[in-house]
Amino acid sequence: MKTLVTVGAVSCRQLGAALVVCLLMLSVILLLGIYSIQIALQEQKTARNEMDRQLAFQAAEAALSDAELDIEASPDSEKSRSRLFSAQGVSGLPEDSDFVCGSGISSRFLGICKAAIEGVPPAWQGIDFLDSSSGTVSSVPYGRFTGQPFPTGDGALSGTMPRYLIELIPDKIAGERADQLRYVYRITAIGFGMHQKTQVVLQTLYRKLD
């Protein structure tokens, strides 16, 4: 004896509605997947940019330290110019009224700038830190007067050598005569990340005691 089971007929309208619901669900899932991928890519880009900025920051800090060595006591006796610096300024600095900053990779005054006249922007604002031409360069590449190495190149390294500038800043003390004028040195250093467009600029004041 056979038992017949009757299944209710499904209308075309019901099948169409189910298909629409399935398509909507698939679309939502697809959009969520795309959104998740975009979030992941954005986070990766942010992390990469932050790593590049940190690399530039560390390079700028290294340039500050190199400048302090340059002023105080360079470890490289052949390249050293530390004897030029004292609490009274920089010995032998040209008196030429047109002289603002030493330039040229072979100049012993490279990257040393006179104190700015009142009302005139400081030298660090007008220097092209990206200029590396041997004849016109006005900032000091890392290690130029200290002999210290700084690795650059591809990968997780700075793509460009950090550089610095040293400006004389009058250190006026109440009661001192004009001929007793002392100076501090304002060091402006720039560091680069893996890409030259990633830049960090740091400044510090350094006083050399005789």
C-alpha cells in the first residue's frame, strides 16, 4: 500500500521574493567584505606612515647629536672643526657683511650662520635643506665633521642623509659689557624617512663652556 504525501505548491511570486532576499543578503555580505578590506588597507597604510615618521624622527635626533659633537669635541681629528666654537661664538668667522651662512661642502664654515638681525627671518627658515650640490650646499650632512657613519638606502632605512644647521644666538647676561657677549648655538636638524617627503625637523640650543 502506497502513501501519497501532497506538498503544497510554491507560487512563482514566493520564489521570486526568496531570490530577491538572497541577492540582498549576498550584496550586504559583499559590501561588508569590501569595507573590511578597506579598513585593513587603511590601517596598514597608517602603520607604514607612522613607521616612516618615526624613522625620520630618529634620523633628526641623530643629526642633533652629530651637531653637538661637531661643536664640542669631534672624535675625528682630521675632520674636526670643534676648535672654532667657543662661548664667544665662532673664531675666524668672516666679517663680510654679506656673509650669512657658510656654504660649499669644502668650507670649514659649512652650515654655520651668523645671528639674524632683528626683523630678519632666522637662517634656518631660508635654507634649502634638500640642496646637496657640493658647491651650494648650506647644511651639514651627518658625519661631515665627525666622521660618524649613518646608513641610508632601501628598506627600513632613511632614504636621505640627515642634515643640520648651526646658528649663533647672542646670550645676553645682565651686567655684562658689550665685549663680553657670549653665544649659544641653535641647532636645526632635519631627518628623512624611507621617502624624502617624510621629514621631521628638530631644534635645540647648545651652550659650549670654555
